[in-house]
Amino acid sequence: MIDVGAPAGPRVLVVDDSSLVRLYYRSALEKAGFEVEQAINGIEAMERALSQPFDLVIVDVNMPRMDGFSFLRALRRAAADVATLPALMISTEAETQDIAAARAAGANFYLVKPVAEAELVRHVRMLTGAAS
């Protein structure tokens, strides 16, 4: 009999070109019981989202090759199983038009960097339906 251990928590895809930000999010979320995958831009994120299941995507706005807005628009046009994937956009952009653009692109929620660990985990739990 194979022991598979404890069941993995909800799967989160973190999309940010900053390795420091990805490490911070990964550390906070794994400590809270989430399984985390990473991508450095929207193109890599789209490839991952189409090839494996996720419960949430966290995406930055400003990234090379494909920014967060373009990624979310592409995600929302994709196959039904990924088109409805909840999306949390986190960016340094804090103007009203940035938040409106995020929602128009398909973000379910928008936070402004820097985000405290507890706030990040709380929003991820809310968007994935994970127990506290």
C-alpha cells in the first residue's frame, strides 16, 4: 500500500516576474497549506493553466512578454474549465482606473502591493473556498 500522505491543499498559480515576490507568496501560501506553482509571465502562466488544474491564479500587472491584463483576457477566452478560474490581481498600480482595468480583464479581486502575509492568505482562502 502506498502512503500518499496528507491531501494537498488548493492549488495556486502565482504569476509575477519578480522572483522575490514569487518566493514571498509561495512561502506564505505553503505555510497556510496551499500547493503553489509559479510562472514568470503571462505566456508561461497560460501554458501552465491549460496543462494542469488550479484553484486560483494570483497575477501581477506589469510583466514582460505578456502582462497581467492580457493574461487574464486570454484566460477568460480559454476553455471552460480554465475560463472560470478565480483570479486575484496584485500590483503596485493603485489608481481607480487600474482596478477597473483589472476587473474588465477578468480579475475577481484586486490588491495593492505590498500585501501583508495574513491579508494574502485571507483573500486566497476566500477565493478558493478553503477553510481557515
